[in-house]
Amino acid sequence: MARKHSLAWSLMVWAAAVQQVHAMPGEDTREVPVNEVASHAAVDPGLPSAIAADTGDAPKGSWWDAFKDPKDGDVDMSRWLLQHKGALLVPIIITEPAVGTGGGLAAVFFQRPPQSEASKERGDRIPPNIYGVGAFKTENGTWGFGGGGSFHFKDDSWRYAALAGKASVNLDFYTQGLLQESHKIGYNLDGIFAYQQVSRRLGRSDWFLSGRWIYMDLDSRLNLQSDRPYFQPKDFASRASGLGLGLSYDSRDNTLTPSRGWLWRLEGTAYAPAFGSDNTFQTYRTHVYGYLPVAQSWVLGLRADVRAARGETPFYQLPSIDLRGISYGRYQDENVGMIEAELRWNLTPRWALIGFGGAGKAWGRRVGFGDASTHATEGVGFRYLIARALGLYAGLDWARSQDDHAYYIQVGSAWR
């Protein structure tokens, strides 16, 4: 849940948490070997502490025992999160070039939702409910706080996700053109945001149909009024309120840290005065993530992501290339496209190393696809299996591009 902690963080940190969870072990008592957990990031349905979280028959022990795995004695948060209902404290270490260095803290809670006996007998794996709060601040005066959660009902036939918060963000907008160099324009966004989504599973399949409402009331202000000629009046609209629909397919074994399966989503949101928006515009996104075990202890992740905006889109809501190592908002336009690959090597049942690389383009208003530059990134990182009952890894990434480099604390998958 740590990526680029700027406007993207304030708007999406909880959306990332609430949208990422899909697979959770049922309450059967099957044993999964430790080496299988290491090779495939498998969730361990037989973990005693996870079962005790629901039955109340948890083993007694010291306070420190709540942070140990009874199977291997290693540090593990499963019992603390599920049995003791404790918080996963996520430090926010900000090195995002767009907002400067800074920090903050997020507290995330996990809770197993109710599950019917029929669902348990079928072996259904219901995701956990996740909710929490967080806040951050950086050296350039950017700050924000928010909270949200994801909840599952009727054996995961229905899902509800919500987030809300307030932020004041200092960012840069970069003009693009073929005849002159890019011009950097500083601006501030200050206001509130809210997001709600309801999803319905289609039968017993892995398909979901969703409806969402997104609301932002942001005061946008340029640092230098002399930069205003670069914009049109519609670019400074303060209220954006949109209704959207989505269709998704998810066959991943575990969406916190997947090791096999696919995720595909298609989303569209319409903003209009009828919904409370100042401008009329639309945003679209389709993306696919694939996770392929290529050998024992090796997992290859593949990502393709395309985003677009049409109509009177405020400049700060144009899609941006979203890759580790590229500053938020550095490359924006009506369309962006990204591809990325990530290879994970599970060294031990607990530790893993990763390497990743990607490329993206932004095009539309000022430059066509053929003339748009390709921006590449690369990086390395490590992971630790912090909660085996949830299949949850955490770790640190370092990434670089032609312009920037940054560190990212990761809890779960880096792809949102």
C-alpha cells in the first residue's frame, strides 16, 4: 500500500487496499508445506492461529508470541492481525520526486468476514475485510490524511469499498510539444475526495460487475499566475463528480501477493453537471495482470495498462504514466499506456528477491502516439512473508528512470 505518496497516494492509497483483496483461505484444516508457500506464495488455510482467530481456541502465550509463526518460529503478523485484531502499521517513507522527501503512517486492520457452512463445504476462499486510516507530510508542504475499507457480504457475492480524505498537494505540470522543450508549471491542489464502489459477483464465477461514485472538491491554484495562458478556464474546475461502471475477471490465487492467475478490469466513469460536476468529461481504464510460475521458486508477473480521458478534463485529472521510478505527473496527456514485467525469486520460505522493468507513453492533446517518447524504468527489491495466513509479503523497492529514482515501501503487490 505504499507507492507514490503524493496526490496519487491521497486519492488511491485506500483504493489500492480495498480493490486488491480477492482471495482468502477458508476454514478447512488442510496443511500446506512451507516450501509450497515459498514457491507459490500460497495462503496456508491450516495455519492454527488463523483458525483460532474465528473459533476462539487460540493457543495461550506471551505478547511476543502473537508476532511469531507457531510452525517455524519466524516473525509473522498473522495471529496479531486475525486473532488479536491488531493493526498492521505501515511506515510511509516518501522519496517521490514530485513532492520531495517526507513520511507518515498508515494503520490497517484485517477481519475475517462471516462465511456460511455451505460456502465452507465448497472450499470457497473469501477475502478478508480490510479497513484503516493514514496520514503523511512532505518537505514541499504537501500533506494529506484519509481512511477507507473493503467489506464482503453474503459469502463474497457482494463487495463494498469506500474511502474519503483531505489533502493539500504541491505538484508540477509539464507541458508537451514538438517545437519547444517541456515547461514545468507548479500548482497546488487543496480539498476533499471520496470514493464508493459496489460490486456483484456474477453467479459463482470469477466475474464481477461494479458501479462507483467518485467525488472531488479541489481548489487548484498556480504558483505563478504568468503560467495561466498555458491553460483554459475549464482546466480549473473545482468539483468533479462522476458515476461509473466496471467489469472485472479475477482468477488470482491471492491478490495480496499473487503467484498465479489473471486479473482483467475494464472501467469507465462519466462526470457531468447532472452528477454534481463542474465539467463534462469521461475517464477510462483497462488493464490486465498475469502471474505465471515459470519454475520452482520463480514467479513472472506481466502487466499491461491503458488509461484515457475525454471531454473537458481538468489538467490535474489527465492520466499519468504510473511506473515505479517515474515522478507522478511527469508525463500526462489524454492517453497513457504502460507495460511492465516483474520476476520474483523465492529464496527461502520467507524471503524473496525481485527485479522489474517497464515502459510507458503519453499522447493525445499535444503529440500523437507515433511521435510520443517512450519512457523506461527498471528496479530491484526484496520481500518478506509478513503474514502467512494472508499470503502477504512486504518489502522495499528501488527504481530509476531517465529522470528520477526513488524508494518505495511495498505491502502486498506493487500493482494497483
